[in-house]
Amino acid sequence: MWVTQTVLKNQNKGTLMSVDQDTVRRIARLARIAVRDDELPALAGELNSILHFVEQLNEVDTKGVEPMTSAVDVTMKMRDDVVTSGNLQKEVTANAPKSEDGFYVVPRVVE
């Protein structure tokens, strides 16, 4: 959340967004990524490059541009919704490490 607030403050001021090594360290800790101190300057540079690119994208006038899912106007191919063969429990669970009565058996994760 603090990153979002910082970005919004910087956008409203019209100043360039940037991160320092302390910010990179905090982001890495929050993401649970091990980052050595000697890697911080390079990561800060990469993140700053990304933020500067986003700033360039924010300058593009997109008023009147319809949202789209593809850069090319295409229609999704649809197949007929028909019932196919079913009752394939043995085939579906054949590659499972363990199955029982047509169901996958997995280790308990909540006790």
C-alpha cells in the first residue's frame, strides 16, 4: 500500500517516480525475496526504468479508445457445446501419485 501511495503522490506532483535502495530492500522483504546488498543498486535501476516507462505510458492520450483484448480485431472461435464421453475417472487419475475411489488423494494441509 505504501508503494501505491508514493506513486500517487508523485503522479499528482508531476515529478518523476523513483525508488531508492531502501525502498527496494523493503519491497524484497515484503515479497519474501532474498536480495543481497550488492544487488540493490542494480534492482533499483531496473525498477526505476520500469517506473519511467510507466510514466511515458501515462502521457499517451487514450480518450475515445475502446478497451480491447487484442491489437487485431478478431472473433473468438467457438465450438459447439456438446456432451462428450464421461466417466473417465480411472483415466484421469491414472497419473496421480495416489488416488482412491476415483478421487485424488492429497496430503492434509490444514489440521
